[in-house]
Amino acid sequence: MLSRMPARKRASARVTTRTGDGGETSLFGKGRVRKTDPRITALGDLDEAQSVIGVARAMVTKSTLGGQLLALQQGLYVAMAEVATPRQDLTRLKTRLDTAALAKLDSALEELKKRTPIEGRFVIPGEDRVSAALDHARTVARRAERSVVACVDAGSIDGEVLLPWLNRLSDLLFVLARTVERSRRARR
């Protein structure tokens, strides 16, 4: 008979630290910044994009689309780490967005566009729940991109790969929404 090993106690995360009560927060480094810092605004927008993609992913559960959305969320975590890390500390990051990550989004976009012709028209979101959630995610990703552009323009972060990656992210969310709509129409 096998005996059970005692479970290792995990340290509980401190949710309430009270260190931000005065309007400051930490980046991935030693310094603290005001919560109105453009990097914190960008991080909030990226976090919201992450959450809205999660809503769409929860609607499709175990599917190819669910896997694609999870991969996008994982990419957003890397993007958030880059925004949260002061330039002098970027070597601390184990993973960064690179040209391979950008090429992966480009490849996914091209593959989807072959299967789903995109009409040259304005889209009114809401044809179904999943495509509406994807369109919502796209608009939040566009806002996040604008926030990150402000940080790049201020010189606080490098946008060489980050900006094109975020731009492709919202493009991909748009095409995914159209793909979902088309597949639902085909099943009717």
C-alpha cells in the first residue's frame, strides 16, 4: 500500500497589501509609480483585454477556438510583463515577445483569411454571443494598443515587437469573430 506524502503548504498570496493605499504601485522592479502612470494604464487595458478574451474562451470551452484564445491570453501575459518591467530590468524576463511570436499571429491570420473571406463593410457586433465577445475583446485590445503606444512614445518601453504584436492581436480577434459568424450561419 502506498502512503500519501504530506502536502506541502503553499504560501497564500497576499491580496490586500495596503501598499497601494496612497495611490502608488510597483512595477516589476524596485521602484514605485503613481497609479496614474501611463504604464499602469496600459497594464489595466491589457488586463481587461485578457479578461474579455477569457469570457469568449469560456463560451467555447474545449475547441480549436478555445485553444487559440488561450494562446492569445498567454501572449498577453508576456506583453504585460514587458510593459511592467523597467527597460533596465528586461533581462530578468524569461520570455519576451519576439519575431517568432509575431510570425505565429501573422500565420494564423493568413490561414483564417483563406477560410473566411472578409467583406469590405462595417460590422455591427452581436450576431451571436461568441462573435460579440470576440469583437468586445478586439475593441479592448485596440485601446490597450493605444495605451502602449503612449508608453512607447514616452520612451518608457520598447515597442519594436510589442506594438506589431498587439496590432495583429486585434486583427486576429476581428477575423476570429467573422469566422465564428460564418460557421454559425453555415449551420443554420
